[in-house]
Amino acid sequence: NLECQAATDCTDLRVCYSDMDKLFSTGDAEMQSDCNVRTIGNFDTAYNLGTQSEFVLSQQLDDCLFSYYNQLSTCCQTAVNSYMLGPQRYEYTCDTIDRVFGTPKDDDQLDDLQAVCEQKDGCFYNADTTTCEEVATGSTFLQCTSLWMDGSPCSPAALNLTTEDLRSGNQDAIAFCLSQTVVYPASNLGSDLCQDTYNTEVATYGACLYPVHSYWDADAGAYDYSICTDAEIASVTNSTCGTINEDNSTQLTCLLPVVDSMDAGCCQRALQQIASNSYAMTNECYDDVVRVCADLEPLLAGTGLLLSPATVFVLYATTTGPLAALQPSASTCVTNLLTALATGDVSPKCMSAAAFCEPNDAWPATAVGGEEMLPCDVGFTGNKTRECVSGVPAVQWSEVDTSQCQILTCPTIEAADDSDYGQYWPETAIGDIHTIQGGAINAATGNAFVDDQVSTQLQTKLYLEQGLVCNPAAEEQPSIYYARRKCQLDPYDSTQAVWAEPVVECRPIDSSFSQVLPNTVCDFVTEQVVAGVAANLAAAFGETTASSLLASAAAANLIDAIPWSIYDATENGGVTTTPDEHQYLSQLYCTQALTNCAAYTYDSVLGISYFFDYCPTLNTQDFNGTIDALATSPANTAPIFPYDQYAASGLPDLGTLTAVQLAVYGPAFVEYYATALGIFAGNATQAAAYVISQVPDITQWSYYDDAVWTALTGDVAPDGAGGYVPYDLKLDSFADRHTTYIAPLSSAASIAEKCSLVSALPALGTFNVTGNLVDDPVMIDAFISPSEAWNDEGIPRPECFNNTLWMYFI
């Protein structure tokens, strides 16, 4: 009954009754006694009777609901977000949320903490420290929002301060009120950083802690910079604009270009605001709208909306819903604003903003009627354009015209020019994957059909790398050669497309996952490792230099992943699936649910299936070698970079180290060098040699932690006695627990392959007699490649449409 009463909008915690009953009715010994359905009942009674404050009631439930947030129903989560994490519950600061979870936190708690933390405005989850933290803005106004709200003792209204007071710097009452308030606990302030931010800002900006929307004085028809003291104006270099506040446009014109040379303070902040122009009516016309639309303000009472340009523009376009009644008043407001613009009765910046489309992403502010041009998005050549067009109530951007953008393509490679693979590769758009099906005919003819069949060189590549030979005539596990090659963005030059290395595999014909590669993964880890090293390079040398030294490009295309423990908990009613069931479900998902699933990799230890539409592979042998993308990159082969950042510690030039070694391992150099100086009695040469000897080969897989293992196990493993021991797993063993399964051909591709093989059967008999099949016109004329077996409408070639073949597949 409690739940039914509250279920209309999911904002009342009573909708969590069933969640509490489901989660805590078993009497979990680890849970507090408050975590049971009786608490919801008590909550309802106390809430209705008013015997306890809302925050006290929330505290009875926060441990239960926060710590199990991801297991709550959507409606219950909505209630928690609204009632416990909304702006009215300012007592729940980011640190307060973090402390609800206690210390230490297990992996499930961290997932719940992250989910709860990200629902609270102003909070973010710090993955490095696994804590919920407040976003630091550096602004007292933004950090201490609860102190400015209507009804707060420090709000301008409560202190009877006018716009003129705020503009002139008469904010002593605000500063004093804050000084008496910020000493309260963070839960009273709604912020963990309010007090520290106030203490940092007050000395310099005490007279302007509350922001001013505009320094334009509409009555005087001029900018009001009375906030500037004589001393602040005199602080301008060489006092070129005078030594006192003359309060005139001539002095203001002089001050604006040199404002950055002024001492930091409220005067500088005000003049910088006057000098800036966002070309956004929602910002620059704020005070003008408040002035010309004063009749609208009383009508907004109780709506939660404040009178502002943004509010007016939204209401102007609202024709349905509860706010539609305000549309006529908003329309009158817009008419007043347009009239003021036409007569010049607005601030200069509002006037200019009304004639410009405001900056939007990379599009700069543009005058109405103007057109801007930008390079097309990454992956395309040419330029895109956008116009600033007239509109009511404001000018607006047109849609982006991308008609001149052409997608990048990888060039055609003729088989005769492909010295590595002897294969024909047609021009292919970036992001697309060119596929070639079949190879038995090529093997029999000595590469007579390299445009339509997998070349013998690629077939040899498959045999050398995986020991596989495909056989479409095998009775038990028929398979064909299948090659893929992806056209991708050049990781070192975003204006170019390049061919990735081709992938060749045996794809089963009989609809079974018979092509099984043990101790093998589709390579989704190289990109992750290289990206991590690239981040270290960027931190050491800057983004521009780092991007020229090392770039990360995807090898395999990961399209989905299923951790089966999560599937069991969320989709399977808590019933644990077996490894055999993981295989069965993975195969169904790959062939029936996903589009273009080429393979999946199964982690038999952690119970995870990864699905791919492009699958270059790495096996145990590969993981015991080097990471080619690192070893061959300029970061590992380019000239050595200077060691300026370590020079202050006395570290000598370690000339044999590469940029990537410095970036990844650099912080340890100083420590090693200090140790080495002690070992070698201050001999810098010997100490430097010792440092170099301690640097591991970071191009080896064995250097890097197994991040998947760490994330899911916390770097521990069973000890065989019911406990766990530390287990620092590295990537050199990553493939050992994985098996990759190559997806079989689709029914259409299978029919195409059968048709192709049948078309060549008569000629194959000729081959046995003449020994010269390549030049046999019968063969050349009869062969149908798989790519030609179906037309664009999905109808098979007449040669393929025979009852025997057709019935085989139907």
C-alpha cells in the first residue's frame, strides 16, 4: 500500500518498499538493522507526522539504498536521485556520500559509489583514488551555491542589496555574512570546498564575490566601473590611463586594452567582463531582459524559473504543457526586447549579440547573413559550411552543410603491386572492411582469381601463423578461406586513410563454431596499452609532441562484451550459468543478434565473452614477445629527448634511454640515481649506468599489468584454503585463459560458396587431364566467385538455382 501511494511519479522513497523487501528480508548479518522494510514504514509515519527532519530520515536509509544502488529498480533509483541527491538535500556533499560507503570498499561498492556520485550535481568519481569528490571551480559563488539560494541569509535579497550595490562593489555585507557562515560543517554548506574557496578568494575579490551579470547602467547609458579604486587604476603600467577613477568613457576606452597589466582584483575582473563579448544573447542581454520584461517576473513565481533571456526564449516557443499559459506574456516580452534593440535602448554588448550567432563548438561568433567554413570532420576531406540566419526571438545557426565533405578512402591496390600478399584490394571507405571469400580455386589454379579469391600468399600466412589449411570438401568440418582488411585512419596523420594488416581465417561452412583457436584472443589489448603509454608521453612532452611519437589505432573491433556473472544477476534471475551455457549463448548471440559478428573470445577463468566484427589475433607466443606498436614507434626509435624535468635533481643525461622509457619509467630515475650515488661513492658515470640497468624493457607484454584481472579480482587469487593471496598478473599470460571462436558463414554466404565450388567442378576434371587449368577457357568462363553468386536484390545466379543445391540449404 505504501508503494502504491507513492508510485505516481517515482519521487517518494516509499516506492523502494519492494526493493528493500527483496534485498534485505533475508536478514543479511552485514547490513545495519535499519535496512529492512520496517524502515520504509517508519519513514512514512515520521514523514507524515513531521516528527523527524527529512535529512535524519534520509540518514536511516542512505547506507541501504546507496550501497545497493545498482540493484535498485529504476523507479526506486529515481526516488533516491530526487529525494536524497537533489539540490534540496545539500547535506549530502560529495565527501558525505563517500563516507556512507565506509573504508575499505570492495568492487561492488565502488561500482555503486560511482553510480551514486555521478547522480549528484557537482560531484565526480575519481577512479585513481576511488573516492567521490567535488568539482573545484575556484569560484566562491559556484562553490557555495547553498548560501546564495532564495531565503539564505547571505543572498543579496536578504541583505537588501540592489543591482547598483553589487555593481559598485558594495558587497561588504555579503563578505561578512560568508565569513560567519563558511565556518559551519560542510554538510551545512552543501559543499566540501566552500570554506577553502572563500578563504582563497576573499582577500582579492571580497568586494565582488557575488557576480554581476552586466556593468551596463541603462539609466546613465554607459558602463559603470565605479568598483575600480584609484589605486587599482593607477596600477596600470606607466599609469597611462590616469591615477584616479575619472568615471568617463575616455578613460574606460583607455583601460580596456591594458586591463591585463592591472593588479588582480575586482576592478580587473569587472573591466575584463566589460571588454569580453560572448556574442550570446542569453548572457549579454540578461539585465536588459530583466528590465524590459519586468511584468513577466511575478508570473514565474512557483514555477522554479528565473527571469532571464533563456527562460523567455523557452517560454516563447512553448505551446503545450503547464507552461504554455505563459507563452503570451513571453511573446510580449520578446516584442519589448525587439523594440529596445530597434531603438538602441540596450547595452552595446546586447546589441552586438543580437546581430551575431553565438559561438557553437568550433563555429566562431558570426554576423547574421554571414557564413563560416571549417574543415570536415575527422575521416573526411573538404570543408563544411554553416550560415547565421535571421530568426525570432534571436538569430540562429543553420544546419551544417556537409555536401562538400568526401569520406577518406584507402587506395586500390592491384594484386601485381601487392608484394606482401599478392591480393587485389579495391578502393574502400574509411571504417569499412573489405572481405574476400574462398580460396580453394586459387590454390588449384595458381592465383588465377586474385580479384575474387584469397591469394595463396594469404593462405600461406594463415598456415605459418596458425598452422591452418581450410578445406571446403571436408566431411566433418568444412571451411573456406576468408580474408578481411580494414581501411582506417592513419594514427599519425588524421588527414589520411591507411590499410590495416589483413586478417585471414578459416570460416566454417556448416553453421558450427568449429574453427577454435585455444590460448588466443582477438587483439583488443594493444590499443589499450599503447593509449596508456601515449598518455604518459603527453604528460611528459605535451600532446603535440606525444602524438607525433606514438599513436594508438584499434586492431580488433570490439562490438560487445558479456561478463556472465552480471548477466546471471541482471538477466537470468540470479541463476548461475555454466561455462557450456556461456558457449551456447555466445554462439547464438554472435550469429543471431549481432550484425557482422566475425568471432568471439571467451575468458574461461573470469567468465567473459568478447564479440568482434574484425579480429586480428594474438596468442600465448605473441604475448611472450614485444608489443610491435610500441617497439616500432618513433617514441622507441627517435632521438633521445632532453631530461630537463629531472635536471633539478642532479640526474645526468641518460643518453641510451628512449622517449617512451623516460615517460613511463622516468619518475623512478631520480630515486635510483640517488641510491646509485651512494653505492658508487658519488661517481656520476657509474651511477648513471646503474640507473640504465634498472630500466625494464617496456616494449614487452610482461611489463604491463593485466588490467581486466585487476579490475575484477583486485590482484588476488584463491589460495586453495578458502582465502586469497596477492597475485600480480601481467599481460604475458593474458592469452592463456582465452579461446577464440571464428563465426561460421551466414546462410547466404554458404550458398554463395557452394555455388562457386559447383561452378568450377567441370573444369576441375579438365585440370586432372590437361594439367593446365589456368589457361583452360572452360574454367575461366565457368567459375563464379562467391561475390557474384547473388545480385543486389538477394536473388541467386541461375547457375546457383538448382534443386539439389537449393534444398541442401533450405
